[in-house]
Amino acid sequence: MRNNEKLLKELADNLDLPDSAYQQAIARYKSLGEWFGRDDSSVKGNDPHIFPQGSFRLGIAIKPLTGEEEYDLDLACSLRSGITPSSHSQKDLKEIVGSELEEYRKSKGISEELESKHRCWRLEYQDAMKFHMDIVPCIPESEVQMKSLERAMISNGLSESLSKDVADNAVGITDDRHQNFEITAANWMISNPEGYAQWFESRMVEDIHVKAMREALQVDDVPIYNTKTPLQRAVQILKRHRDTMFENNPDSKPISVIITTLSASNYNGSASLESAFSSILSGLKEFADSGSDVVPNPVNPEENFADRWSMPDYKHLELKKNFHLWVEQVVRDFEYLYSSDNIAMIAESVTKNLSLSIEQKRLASALGISASSANTIAKPKLVGEPVSKPWLKS
């Protein structure tokens, strides 16, 4: 019998970052934390806290499509004492954090200028690994707001204990597009990257090995990267398919947080990657078929991750249409991979749809298909490839 489980693991293994990338990411954000906490730091009295967020934090980072792309390490810098919306504006906080980052840049001899983005500061490293760090300034949310979030999550089906743990990590972030960016005022934008990571981890398989590895780590360590659960591997594969499909039009591609949230919500808890991936694909198709415009943030149910789908400013990107086209295509492509015994065509499909080059004999070995099939050299015509590519720029 063919072994789709081993095929999916082979794909995920080829997408995962090298250990050196994770090790360098850990070293860099710890270096930044040490800088903010040093004796002569201007914010030492504000109890600074640097922690990772995004794909590195969730253990779902993947290799860039080409060697020219950069690794993106998302961080947050929380000043947990002495700064509130009534004492400082968002602009004040961003400038305070930016001042320390500029001193850090100079001390490390980083030639690239510190860049201000809407919500964060970007710090570039010009070296072989091509890293940049996006650092979001933030402060803890108020107790009142945390309680409100806790109640909303409980109402949305999350357990009371998890809801409380998640809500306790909510933060207010800076955004120069916010109407109150330059004045001292409440109602900053709410974010909760650490709470989201807790929710995501609660959806992962809780086998003994993963538990033991997790308990051995500190709270702010970049998560396990030598041990991947089926949920993490499935998200990595989906993200790569998305990146490949929208390589020529990245602004229109489905955003990672939507893919990650829907995947985690539809994960069936199976220890089998094939079963997990199938349940996630079914969930994605069911969501697309529903026509819904709402993907609630599981740690802030009032926030809709798909809000841009209906915003006039993003109408030209056709975000909802492109999400549906991607779901249709990824389901079709993996239905073909699961059913075909033609190794040449499988290898071509993997190259075309995932930008991976894997030897035919290696694929044959993973699938458990005979060597004679592996020697097939017929040039494939991909099944399921649409005649036109409406997700590409005209």
C-alpha cells in the first residue's frame, strides 16, 4: 500500500528551517533582551520583556522560496511597568523603544538604518542568514480589558482556565494609523501573540514526548523545532503551497494567521499527519463553501482576521476570491498526490506546487511505490491545473 503519511513527512522535512536558523533566532532575541535589561538601559526601570511571536514562536516557520529572501523574526517588546495609556501616547512608547533599538544597532555595528513600520521597528542584519527582526512595542492591557477578553473567550467555547491564562497575556500595541496614536488616550489596539501561541499549543497533539520537551523549555524560548506535531507540519505544507501559488502576487495571498487559525480549529487531534492534513483540508473547504467573511481571533473573538476581505481599500486585491481559489487548488493538488502512482508526475507536481525538488527515488521510497514506477520518465501534464491563473497579476 502507498504511504501518504511518509510522503507528507518528507515534504514537511524539506520545508523546515535548518537548526542554525532557529539557534540564530534565539541568540538574536536573547541578545536584544539583554540589551534592554542592561544596567544603563533607559527602560530598565520599566521592566522590559522581549519575546518571540509569529511563525518562529509557533514552530511553523518555513524556508524562503528562494535564497534571495530573508528570514523574518517577529518579536514584541513589552514595557511592563511605568507606562500606561494615561501617561504616554502610542507615539511616546514607540519612540522610547526605538531609541534603545537605535543604540543597539550602533553597538552591534549594524549598517542598515532602523526602519519604522506601522506597528513595529525593523532591524536588518546583513549577513549570510539574511535575517531581519520586526519588534512591536507594547504594554500590558488593563485588568478590566483582560477580564472582558476572558469572558468573551469563555462564551466562545474556550475553557475557563485557558481563557484566564490567555487573557493575562493581552497587550496594547502601537500603530501609527490609529486615530489616537499621538495623544494619551485609552483603547489602544489589542494584541495577544503569547496568548495565541497558548491557544495554538492547546490544539496540538499532547503526546508524552511533546509534553516533556515543552516542560524543558522556558516560557519565552522559541518553541521546539526538532519535534513537530502533525498540526505544525500541516500548516507548514499549506503555507508553502500558498507561497508558491501567489509567488507573483504576494499582496493577494491568504494571510498566514487565517491559514493557521482555520487549520488549528479543524485539526482532529490525530497523531497521524495524513489524517490531520485531511481533516484540515476538509475544514478549509467547508469554510470556503460556507461563504463566510469572518475568521474570529480565538483569543479575541471580536476581532475578525478576515476583515480586509470586505474593506474598500483592499477590494482590488480580491482577497476573499483568492482565498477560495487557493483552497480549491490545494485540495485538488493533494487529491492528485494521494492518488497518483506515477513518480515522475508526483515529482513534477511537488516541484510546481510546493517549489521543492525531491529525487524521484526518494519519493518512491517514501510512498512505498516500486522502483520501476520511480524510473518513469514521461513528462507529466499536471492534473487539476487550471487553464487560467486568476490569482496572478494581469
